[in-house]
Amino acid sequence: SPVLELREITKVYGSGPAEVHALTGVNLSVRAGEMVAVMGPSGSGKSTLLTIAGSLERPTSGEVLVEGVPLAGMSRAEQARMRRRHVGYVFQDFNLLPGLTAAENIALPLELDGVKARKAAEAARRALEQVGLAEQATRFPDELSGGQRQRVAIARALVGERRLLLADEPSGALDTRTGEAVIRLLRTFCKKGATAVLATHDAQLAAWADRVVFVRDGVAIDQTAPPAGPESL
Ligand code: ADP
Ligand code: ADP
């Protein structure tokens, strides 16, 4: 079954005259190992789509399935557990804690999940190696470049074998070259079996994805044929 499936998702914020239809009848199915780009102008519903896909918000109607399991059938506790175990997020502002080193930032979610400190530190070290930052393990976020911070955020999202990565404008604050390095990194992970859904308004970056879904006014148009893009790393 697909890693992630959205069925007829609708999201309405507010009510009455303040009502906003952020998403209308969105269907999306993402297979293991796929990298899907969600493109669209500001306010089109990309972030809403990602937060619903990651069960950070409930849809007004429709169904979300992760690894074939409908989220609606789960208790809140089960949903939280599912998120911690399977889903990693990368947000535009990275959300790194300034008082913790790169390694500590990555180990924290594992420790919160009950993993022993030494094991979490070991997993963090491996994750930093994977993103090419082994040398920066003991640096604090403000001692890292924008691109390096972004790679720490990706390492944190994927630590603990979480296989679905949701990234909202993962290159938003980065220059083109660095943004491309981040996308290449995501591609590497997808080649190893992780799955990524990334929201971006940058067509050049979206060209790296296997598939591009366009969102406009809350309606998604799935481009099943991938656009011509860079073939390999
Ligand atoms: P994008 O990520 O493409 O910029 P969003 O998903 O953030 O789009 O927003 C889609 C629409 O939903 C916009 O009109 C936005 O103003 C509205 N919206 C998003 N979040 C909220 C919220 N929490 N409350 C009310 N309206 C919201
Ligand atoms: P900046 O310092 O400009 O913010 P980065 O720290 O992201 O940029 O470094 C960008 C450079 O690092 C790119 O030239 C890219 O080739 C290289 N790079 C990106 N990802 C990795 C990786 N996983 N391992 C090793 N090098 C990488």
C-alpha cells in the first residue's frame, strides 16, 4: 500500500463570512521511495496539505492513511505515537533549539520517545554523518551556516528510522546552490527507501522530484508524468 494516502481531503478554517476553504477534494497517493513536490503560489494550501498529511491538523472531511492505516481510527495517543515513529518534519524556520548542539538537537526527539541517552547520541552521530556534518556535532545552531542548519533539521527528521519526511519550503531561507544541496540530500534518502513530500514554490527545485502536484486555491492537480529533471545525483 502507499506510504501516504489522502482521500477527498477538505479543510475549512473559520466559519461564516470568515470561512476559508484551504483545501477542496484533494487526493494524493505517495509510494515508498517517491519524492513528491507540492507546488503552488502562497496561500494555495501547501502547508495545510502537509500538516494534515502529518496529522498535525485534522481535515474537515476526507481520510488520511499512513502505511495503509487510517488516522481517523486511531486514538490521539496512537496518532502521536505514529507521528513520532514514522513521520519527520522539516519546517521553514528549522525549529532547532538554540541552546542545544547539533547532536543534542537530533538526539532530543529520540530521548523524548524513551530511547536511552547513549543510544540516542549514537543515532544522532550516525544521522549527522549521513548529512555530511559529523565534524559539526558539537556546534550550536548559531555556529552553523543556513545550509548546515537545514541539514541538521533533515537529520533530526529522519533519525530513528522515520521513513516519511514532510518538508515545508525546505530551501525557503537558502540560496539556490544550498537549496539544491538540500534537495539532493532528500533525493539520496528517497533512493534508500525513505519517502518525501516537499512544498516549494521553486520550479527548479521541484524538477528534482519524481512527481509534482500543483495546488491552486486548495485544489490539487496531480502531474503523474514527472517533468524532465536531473536524472541522478
Ligand atoms: P500555502 O502553504 O500554500 O501558502 P496555506 O496552507 O498556508 O497555503 O494556506 C491556505 C489558506 O488557508 C490561506 O488562505 C490561509 O490564509 C488559510 N489558512 C491557513 N492556516 C489557517 C489558519 N490556521 N486559520 C485560518 N486560515 C488559515
Ligand atoms: P552553505 O555553507 O552555503 O550554507 P551548505 O553548508 O549546505 O551551504 O554546503 C553546501 C555544499 O555542501 C554544497 O556544495 C554541497 O555539495 C555540499 N553538501 C551538501 N550536502 C552534503 C552532504 N550530505 N555531504 C557532503 N557534502 C554535502
